[in-house]
Amino acid sequence: MNNKRRKLLSGTIDLLSGAQTSLEGAKSYIESARDEEQECLDNLPEGIQCGERGDTMQEVIDSLEEIISELEDISDAITEQIEALQEVIL
């Protein structure tokens, strides 16, 4: 591989690393929202926790946890692709 293509792929690695950093930031915000929602749910009286409002809050928490998990999967995939590109440009 010539230097021009190596440089192009190196730039791609930089872009993917930046995307991964942004992804981690977004994940952090979602985790904070999930934690706050969980704290609010935990502080509700038991009767409300077991009612419709509590069920709705738990559904939101579950959805946020699923999003976090999917973002982690995406981040792992980006890491794998960065590593693969690094091997290619050696």
C-alpha cells in the first residue's frame, strides 16, 4: 500500500475515533437520564411504583438500558474496525 492510501485510511481511523468519542458522550448522557429516572422511581411510594405511573417509568428505564447496550455494541464494533484498519495500513 502506498503512502497516499495509508494516509487516507489513517484519516478514516481518526474519523472513526471521533465518532466513537461522540458515541461515548451520548451514552453517558443516556446513562445519567436512566439513573435519574431510576432514582425517581425508587423514591415513589410503593403504591405508585406498582401502578401505571411506575410501570411507565420502568418501561422508560428499560428502553434506556436497551439503548445503552446497543451503543456499547456499536462502540465495540467501531473498535474492531479501527483495529482492522490499523493492521491494514502497517
